[in-house]
Amino acid sequence: MKTSKRKRVEAAGWRVGTVRQFLGLSAAEAELVEMRVALGAGLKQRRERARLTQTALAKQLKSSQSRIAKMEAGDPTVSLDLLIRAHLTLGAKRAEIGRSLAQGTVAAV
């Protein structure tokens, strides 16, 4: 948030903080959320680069289109195992996933 906007919001009586503060997450929980979001966003990028629909990817994973949508949205009900398996199915290498997670995003290569 821009400093000028932050000052206006605070002057109006609002408090500004982080999602971690708002939800009361521990550092480990916040990291897990960030990893899940990075994997989901990266999956969408990778799927679109492969010119696949959510339905087509779902068939490859023996899953459903709605599950792919949840994966891409970072839904906490989706296992990290399935997220990583989806990346591998689309051709990601283990090292690519690791590097991207360290940078905060799983980029489609």
C-alpha cells in the first residue's frame, strides 16, 4: 500500500496491518499459506502455457475441473502433494519448483 493511502486510511480511524496479524498466524503458518499461493499461481501459469483447460489437466491427474480451480486458487483443502504432482505432470522439474518456492512464486518455465 502506498504511504499516502496508508496515512489517509489510518487518519480515518482504520488500522493497517498484515494478513498474518489479522488472522493471527504463526510464522510457519504464514509461510505455508505463501507456498500454497505460489504453487497455485504457478500451476495456472504452467497450465495456460501448455494451452490446457482445467478440464484437460483434471483428466491427466484423474481429478475434477473444480479441484483444479481450487488448486489454482490456493484452497487449503487441496493437498500439497496434489499441487506438486500437478506441476510435475505439466513438466516441472523438482529443482524448478524448489527455486521458485524460494523466490515466492512457481513460475512456468
